Amino acid sequence: MGRLAGKRAVVTGAASGIGRASAIRFAEEGARVLAVDRAADGLAETVALIAEAGHTAIAVTADAGDDGAVAGVVERCLAEFGGLEVVYANAGIGGREAPLAELTVDDWQEVLRVNLIGPFLCLKHATPVMVAAGGGSIICTASVAGLRANAGGVPYSASKAGVISLVQTAANDLYGTGVRVNAICPGLIETGLTRPMFERARERRTDHRIGQLNPSRRHGEPREIANMALFLASDDASYVNGQALAVDGGLDSTHPFLPRRG
């Protein structure tokens, strides 16, 4: 029996990176997975990989920051699988990195819509189902950038700090319901969001230096984040609630940084 045997799960941002790795990992451990993303081609590939391994997944193309779309995702999971025990609100964007004074309101609004309002919408629409069933697990992707400065752009970092606060306040709002809410704070992981940085480093032949600022002296892989998501989704984490857990090779123990050149 897998660690998620019999559970029904929604994973947003499942077309690539951490979301794809988590959808695959959940399915490997017995969950039936509703994989959600705006990128239809990548999403189809994720579901095909799960099906080829003999597991169950359904692709739903949807915007994780849209209220009606997220409501529809939850309804689809109930219609297809008959219940919902796990939601991984993972979808996110990096936004434009620029000095604070050069950022626009539009820069902020789109990052907040996807990165912070998106997880809120998952909570809003999934928790009534979970409360009625007696419990469940909701996981959100935050970031080490939400813990301290110098790990991401300003809007991105603020959005991820908001996710951490959302998880803490939601866990308490759901006091006594059996619904657990936690966040994962990834460090430097090679995903679609960070791929340009990795590609630039490889072009300069400096990719061996990626991740050198953390005690583990390397970057992380999407599956390493997926393993933490699996733990939080499973009954192994039955007493873990309202937490923001860093999976970053130790980066958040110091958050070293290189000052911006003037």
C-alpha cells in the first residue's frame, strides 16, 4: 500500500518542475491526481508519464489564480474521483525583477494574483469539502524568499511571505476541523521559473557554482521538494500544521548574498 493509497489529490502548476514531480510522486504512492496548469502541452505530458507508469491522473487546463476556474477544479475532482483529501497549491510565477522604484502596480498585481490569491482560492474552495469529510491536507509552495531578503525579487518575495502568513492564519481559522495547512519553502531548484539562470550559468561554464551559498553546496531537484510534499500530504505528517518548512540545502540558516553592483 502506498502512503497516499485511496486519497484524491489536486496539484496546481503540474505541467513542469515541482508540480510535475509532485503529481508523479503522489500517483506513485497511490493517489488519484487531478493535475492542473495553464500550459496544456506540458500538462498532457505529465499525465502521460503518470499513465505510462500505471497510475491515475486527469489533466485540467485552468488558471490557478482565477476564482471560477479553481471552483471548477474542485468540482471536477469530486465528479471524477468522488472526494478530495489533498491539495497542493503549487502554481507560481517569478514576475519581473527590477529595482523597487521601477516596479509598476501591474508587476505586483499579476504576481500576487497567481502566487498568493491562487493558494487562497485553493483553500477557499477545498476546505469546505475537507471539513465536511473530517479532514485533509493543503500544501502551498512558498519560498525561502518569503523568509528573508536577498533570495528573490521584491514582488515575488512579498507574495511568498504572504503565502507563509496565509498558511499560519488558515491553519488557525480551521481550528479543530482536521484540515492541516502547511507550506514548503524551496531553495534554489531547477524549474521552468529558474531555468534561464541555469542556462546562463552553463553558457558561461559556471554551473558548478550554482548553489554554492548553501551548506550542501548544490542546487535542489524538483523531486526533493515533491518528497516533502508527499510527507505533508500523508498521514505521516498528522501532527504537522501551520508550518513553513524550508527545503533549501540549509540556505535559510544564513541567507548569504552578494551585494548588487552599483
